[in-house]
Amino acid sequence: MTTSEKPKVKTINRLKSMYALRAEVDKMYAAGEDATNTGKPVAWVMLGQWAEPILTAMDVISIYPENYGSVCAAAGKAAPFLEASDAEGFPSHVCGYARNCFGYSAKMKELGGAIPPSAPMGGMPAPTLLVASSEICDARFKWFQALGRYFNAPLGTIESPYPGLKESIEPGTDERSVQFLIAQLREFVTFLEQLLGRKMNWDKLDEVARGLAGINRLRWEINRLRKAHPGPMHSKDLWSSITAAFFRGSESKAILDGFQKMLEEVKQRVASGESALNVPEKFRLSFDGLPPWHSLDIFDKLAARGWNFVIESNYRPYTPVNIDLSKFGDPLERYVRERFQSTNNTLEGEYTPEEAAAVRDEITRTGNSTILQIKHVRDCRCDGMVIHILLSCRSASLNLCAMQQKAVDLLKVPALVLEGDMVNASLFDPADVLKKAEAFEETMAYYKQMRKEAGIPW
Ligand code: SF4
């Protein structure tokens, strides 16, 4: 099949419950548009799990330029914003989401603060404030500092502790991280109260935090069901629904209902053996790295070949925390303790005591854990991995080649490595992907035989 040909039938059997969740994202942008009329404060927020419930409890509308980068890429509208970013002097190897945002902001400034007419989904209204985070990459806070060129909006930054894996399992690290976060968020609340001239609504924060924990738990249960054969939920359904969980979670009732329905639908599929493909599942794959938002139709073409993307390593729900929150009187502390993702909690919740001891031993000896990194490939009994190395995101690409080697060495599962970008379509060649896919099927068949000889049970 050429890249321009569309499969004659819908090759991916999309979950019906996904559509309602995807519609919630439209509402997020509609709320942003309404803000222009109602005068509600609008925060441009860097994805990071901590700010949104606090902003919602303070009646501030959150908009996510990072998500908007994927919206523009998927709509085929990112290129003019990327070019505008280049014209502003930002390097082309900077995060694609950031470049999209810089170009958008430059155009907005030219228009005196109006939304650029080419902006998809109604665009992002100009921000009243900016909220950055220090999580994961340099783009996170430097990007938002650079937005000072375009907007006269105050900037708040939330620092998050990111201990190395070895430190993360040492006694006391979790508690120090929790205390650090509580202090950071308390400062953030004070910053907002002073800026907006009103007090925090702690009851609302409690309600939103409970809802978010519920959404995460539902997503975690759904992901566990994805081990089934045939795979009941394609990665495209996760990508279409994840935006609702990450960026609209504060509308918890609608999102909770949506994920509850998704859980029921996936359970039903598992019970009846219904596949995420409308053709026979020939190969089970994991997708590792951020998706090429501009070229998602490539997955329909791969599905036509029987490729079922049954799991991913990005956007995973965290292991729910099972603690009695009633003993903590402070709503901020309850929020942090319920949402803080620790390696210790993952080991307790996802592994047998023997496995957890082996992981701890591996981390203590090497500072890393192969078992942790490729667990999703093993759990879902994948035939192959597709690894997407991104030119503009080092932090999401850094570990992928090591993961590729470990999956071959330990599980005899090969990887198809693609180079590209999540936003910049000109760096991704769908025709080349389809050609490589054909050859990779032979590689997967060869490694299936290798697994058999090695006694690996799939
Ligand atoms: S993690 Fe990667 S994609 Fe996300 S903001 Fe940082 S550089 Fe951009």
C-alpha cells in the first residue's frame, strides 16, 4: 500500500467510549475562547501534574501550549508557526511544542493579542499568567521565560523533585520529595492569591484531587486489561483519550464517567475476545516515544498489515497509592500524598516481593533497571517495538536505544527505530516507514523463533 492510499476498510476498531473523551478537549479550547468574553483569568500551563487542580480551585482556566502543539500538528497547521518561530531566532532543534508556541505567540503579538486566524480548534486566548514546571526537560521553564517577549504576564514556576532511580529507593527520599512538593505548592497558592486578590477554595481542591485520583485508577485498570490477546485497545485510542485525562482532569465528573465507560468497554472486549483491529492481529507491538501527531494515519496502514499497537511506554497511569488519607488534615498534603509517584510504590503495587527485590538489587548495583524499563513489552507479550527518536525532544528519546538493546537481549523482542519529530512533519517519512515495516515483519518472525528456542513463553 502506498502512503497516499487509504485502507479500504477501517482497520482499527476504535473504542466508542473514546469519542466522548476526545470531545472534552474541544470543550477545553471552547472554555478558553469563552474566557475572552467572560474576562476569566487564563493560565498557559506547562504539563506537569501539580498546577491544574489548584488553578481550577481558584477559578482560573488552564490552557496547555504543549497539547496545542499536538493539535496544530494533527490538523496539519503547525508549519507556519514553526517557521515563525525560526524567524524569531529560536533554534530549530528546540522542542517542537515550544517552537509551535513561539510562532503562535509571535503572530498573536503582531495581531495585538488576537488569536491568529489560522489557529485550529479556536486557538489559545492570550494568557493572564504563565505557569511553568521544572519537570523532565530544559524546555519546561526556559520556554515559559522566553514567552516574556510576547506577553506581559507574570510567571510562576513549580519545582518538582526528580531523584535518580538509585536515590529514589533510598530510605527518606519519598518523604523529602513529598515535603518539598507541599512547600512548593503552598508558595504557588500564595502567588495566585496575591495575583488574583482572592482566597484558595480548599474544598474545591479536595474534590478535584479526589476526581483526578479516580481517573488515574480507571486508566490504570484499563491498561492492565491491555495484556489480553487479541489486544483490545489500540494506542490511537489511548492517544485520543489521554488529552482529556491530562488536560481536562479537573472536570472530573465528565472525565470520570468517560473513563468508567472506557473500562467497561475494554472489559467487554476482553470477555468476548474482540480485537482493536478489524483484521486478524498478526503482530503485537509497543510504541515507545512520543507519537508523530502529524502522521497518525500511518497506524491505520500498519493495522491493515495486522500490526496491533497494544501498549506504549509514554503516558502511562501511575500505580494508585493505597494510603489512608483521613489522617492528613491539610488538603494540600492529601493532594500531594495521593498523587506523588514513587518507585517504591510502583514496586509494591506492580511486582511480586521476589521481583521487587530483584529490581531493587539491580538498581542498587547498576543505578538502573532493565526489568522496569521493558516490563510493558514483557507483560503484553509484544512481537516488536516501534521506537520513535525525536529530533526536538532529547528527554523523551534519551533512553530509547538502551531500551531497544535490552528488549533484544532479555526478551528477544526487536525494535523498528524511526527518526522524526512529534510536531515537525517534514522530519518524518511515512513512505519510508511502510517500506521498513515490510522488512521488519521478517525480523519479528526471526525473533519469534529465537524466543521459542530460548524458552521465552510467546
Ligand atoms: S519533554 Fe520533550 S516534548 Fe515535552 S516539553 Fe520537554 S522537550 Fe518538549
